[in-house]
Amino acid sequence: MKFKSAYFLSAAVALLAFCAFYPPVNNEEKEAVLIQTIINSLNTLHFQPVQIDDEFSAKTYDIYMDRLDGGRRWLTEKDVSQLEKYQLEIDNQANNGAYEFFDTSLKLFKEGLTKTQGYYRSALKKDFNFDKAGSIELDGEKRGWAKNDKELEAYWADWSKYETLTRYTELTKKRKKAVEYKADEAEEGKEMSEEDQAYKSKSDAELMTEAKEESLKYFDKWYDRLMKMKRHDHLSTYLNAITAVYDPHTSYYEPIDKENFDIRMSGKLEGIGARLQSEDEYTKITSIVVGGPAWKQGELEENDLITAVAQEGEDAVDINGMTINEVVQLIRGKKGTKVILTVKKVNGSSQKITIERDVVITSEGFAKSLMMKTDEGEQVGYIRLPSFYADFQDRNGRRCAKDVADEVEKLKAQNVEGIVIDLRNNGGGSLRDVVKMSGLFVEDGPMVQVKSRDRKPEVLEDTDSSVLWDGHLIIMVNNFSASASEILAAALQDYDRAVIVGSPTFGKGTVQRFFDLDRAISGNSQVKPLGQVKLTTQKFYRVNGGSTQLKGVTPDIILPDNYTYIETGEKENEYPLKWTEIAPVETQQNVYDVSKSLGKLQAQSAARVKSNAVFSKIDENAQRLKTQRDDTAYPLDLVAYNAEEEALELVAESFKDMFEEEVNMSVENLKVDLPAFEADESKAARNDDFVKNIKKDVYLEEVLNIMDDMIEVNTIAARKRD
């Protein structure tokens, strides 16, 4: 897909910035113990251990080099030649607790940063000739390693030119808009700021100077973050290249990484309840969690800049230049303790704010429901489940199975005729909860098979014969529905209990567990904490014996989407486990059976989709994205660049408003949920946004049509029986 380089850089920055932190360790003994313990643990516990040999070394080398400099921006062929001699030595070094390859790579990386920072700074001081034809290839794999420093410097000169060209073009558009601005537009509410109006009188030279300044700021911010990375940050990248050889979902977690994982899974943390991001040398408050400690205290506001952090009774720590994770470690803490933030307000004043830490609940990630009607006026309940969350640290913490059961009960109280469960973009989570959740819709019986290494499959069953919902049921999935989402969809499909609608799912058929590395070694307190590994210990299989690994779940009714012609999912990852199958297990149930009506539902949906203008546009857009995906060369002359941009914008414009029309007008909140929104403006605003998007969801529109068909078919069948 064709993206601006800013996209790739921002993604890289996000990945590099999301690093763990604890007091820096330059302890060779700890690092030696760490890598040996990781490998020993993986080969003892992993579902499919690998031989630590030359093949392992070559794979690790390739993965690490791609993560070190996949964009081919910092190293030259000469640098790479210094690393290639270790290509088959990584296994020996890992077994011996040695890091010669890693140390050499880190040295070359840092030298590359210093060198290339000089390249772009020098290039941005010179004049660019935008009349000269040329292009730049931004895909590092296609471009390859620079032969020498001269070639690398030339690349950076071109890249600096390209970044300036993109900004200069945007600034000229801003000037054109200012020149063409008319007073009558202001009367229509299309007001222009004084800053934007100032562009009316700016010359080409002034715009070029501004474009260069913006490019310099862009590169400098990125490099500032890269240069702040500590040894353990890079070490984590190296260790995760090793774990990736086992499979894509096996990885090393430093202590804060595991903490962040638990927060995502539980939707709960102990802290102040504020979201942060880096802002130059400081950390900015981007939002306050409603109901959290900072919200209750009332003084901390969005856009405040944190300049120092102190624990109660201790001296303040200047956070100037710290990474976001270092700041987070200072601010988070146990419930009941206090943290004092020194902040710079938007008006320039400085203020000290004391906040008592407490449990913070991030409710956006929890199940929620809405009511809607089909075209025939049938009441339908909709449940959105973002993930299969579970609070593994608290027995009484929130779990998705119970929350979904509660939402179903609320919908039943509204006398709905059908229920839709939306698992789109749900990456999975708790295996225990998906088994319990499946049991809400069928009688007792097997829901999924789980196989450990060298053991017979274990059948995980719902043991509760009661059925919470025995009516019409549709499960929505897409390319990014993975793991537990696939288990639920597969189980209900194998039981002929629900109609699965959407796109083929991700194809992750493996189960992971966390293992605390400190448990692997006795004593040795001087090298602890070592962190944890999340490793694949099992594969899961459908009750019909097939695995979702690589293949995913194929919906009963497939709808077009933007990734129809692009390969996505587990099969695109490095070294995924293979697809296998085992013996099926016997199932039976006496609840609603969709198999008898499925053929008719598929035919009616296909006819509607074929005549639906939006779905036709989605299919066209999918073909466009497929065509553009591999086009990663960009023009460096103004005429060619503008021509290409205009052509792309013209095409993009035709797809711009695909999802702007409200197609589900009957969407509304359940009455029982309204008091919570009425009591909180922030919650109400988030809910309004949620409802607004659901009203524009063309996929849900077709799902409601399918539900209409299901109800009609079932009604006709019931009449015949009578």
C-alpha cells in the first residue's frame, strides 16, 4: 500500500518508544543468565522447541537485522559485512551467554545514527532543485543496503528533499486556500484562522524555508527518541528476535511490558488515570480517565506538560528527556500512595499537583450493547466485544464472559428477536472466558480442543446445560478477529448455532502462557528481576478436529472489505506453526439450528451485496489498495509529484464518503444504560460517537437484513410445523 514516509516513521517511533524501563543494568552476568534462561525455558516449555544450531542462528540473524534496520537507513554494506560473520555464530553465543554479535550491531547502529543525523542536517541547509527529475525508493528491502557512506548520504539527501517536497506542497495548498478565501465563506461558518490567512502573503522562498524547518523538526524528534534508547531497550529487540524463531507469538517481556499487558487484559490499573505522550523534552497529558483519581482531584488537565515527578516525602525527579515508559514508572504506584506532579499549564504557569493513586478502570475496552430494528421492525440486540478481557490478578475482577451474559440478560428484558455479537478487530484473550461464553448459546458440551506438546488433546467443555439465549444469533468477524474470537466463531459454526458473517479471520490457533524467568533459577537475587516470556504452549482445535491455525474461520456469509485482495493474517508472520488436524469430538444440541436455512440466507445476502453501491465501492477500493500496495517509489520533482498526488487524491475522493451516510437509523441505547451517560458528559460524548459510527456501519446494515431473513425463515418453518 502506498503510504507517506511519515507513516512508516511514526509507526517505527511508536514501536521503538514502547520500551520497558527499570534502573539501568550493565551487568554482564545478568545478561548472560537472561539469554540462557530464556532459551532453556523455551526449549522446556514451548509447544514446538527448535534446535539451537546454525539454522536457528540464520533465522535469528535475519529477523534481528530486519528489526535493527529494516528501512536500510543507517547501515552500509561495509557495516553489514562486519555482522554477517556472526550469522551462524548466534547459537554458540546464546548458549555461552555471550553478546558479541549484539554488541557489534549496537555499536554500528549508534554510529549510523550519529552519521546520518549529520547527513539530513547538512542536506536541509542546502537548496533543493524541484525541477530536476528523479525518484526515491522508500522500501528498504527493494533498495538494499547502501554500498558505502557516499551512497547512504545520497539517500538521506533524497529523503530530506522528499520530506521537504511533501511539506512545501502542503504549504502551497494552504497559501492557495488563503488567497481564494472569500468573506461569504466566513458567513457560512468556514472561518480561517489568522495564522492560516497569513499564508496569503508568503513567498515561495518563505514556504521553502518553513518546509525545511518542519522537516528538520520531524527528523530531530525521531532521532531524539532513538538516541534516548538504553541498552536494555535494544537488548529486548535482540532477545525478541530469538523468541520469534519459535513462533510469532512467543516473546520476551521486561517487567513493565508484562504490567502493560495485564492492564490491557484487565482494563484496570493502579495509578492516577491519565493518558500521556511525549512532547519534546516533557510528557504531555492527552486525556483524563473519567472517574479516575486525576479526574476526581480536578486540577490536572489535558495539554498540561509534566516537568517533574515526586513520591510523597521524597525529592522531585526532573523528567526532562525521559522516555514515556520511564515517566509512567514514576507515576504509577500502589493504591493509597501519593504522587506529586510539577506541571506547566497552557498559560505558562507552573503548578504542583498532588494526586492519591487508586484503581483506574478503563471502561472503553469492555462489552457494551445497543438496540436496533430491522427494516421489518424486528427488535435486535447488538453487543460489541473489543477483546476477551479478564482480570487475571483479581478473582473478583471483570471478565468478558460475565459481562456478555449481563448484556444478553439486558437485551432479553427488551424482548429482542435476535442478537448480534460483533467480534471485528477482536484479537482474542482469555481461553477460559471464551469457553464459558460459547456455553451461553448452546447446551453443555465440548467447545474447543486444546493440545499440549506430546500429550493427547484435552476437550474443554461447557458443563452448564442451561442456555441463556436460544434465539437467532449472528457473529460478526473480520480479518483481524483472532485467537479467542476464532474459537467462539468456530464453536458456534460447528454447532450450527449461529451464522458467521464478515471476512475470513486472522488464523491464530495457538495458546500462550506467561512464565516468570525468576522461577527458573534459584537464588541469584543479584540478577533479578529477569522478566517473563510469553510462549506458545498449546494449539487449539475446533470440535470438528480442524485447526484455525493459518486457515482461520471462513464465514458462512462473506462480505467485501478493504483487504479482500491483500494477504493478511497469521500466514504473513515469520515462522508460524503449521496447520494440523486431529480427531473430531461428538457434539449435539437442541437449540436453534441455522444449517437448514443457511443456503437461502447466503443467496439472499449475495443478491443484496451485489446491488449495494457501497459494497461495490468497497470492492473497488480493495482492488485499488492491492494495486498501490507495492508502489513504494516516489517522485522528487515538483511537477511529477503534484501530478501523482492529484491523481491519487482524485481517486481517493471517490471513496472518501463511503461510510458517511447513516444507514441504521434505529440505533439507540438501552434505557437501563442511560443514567450513566446522563450523569457524565465525557461518557455521554464517547457514547454519542459510538452510536454515530454504528449508524453508519454498512456491514451491520447487511447483518440486520440477514437477521430479518433468519426471522422470516424461522417464522415460516414454525407455521408449517403448526
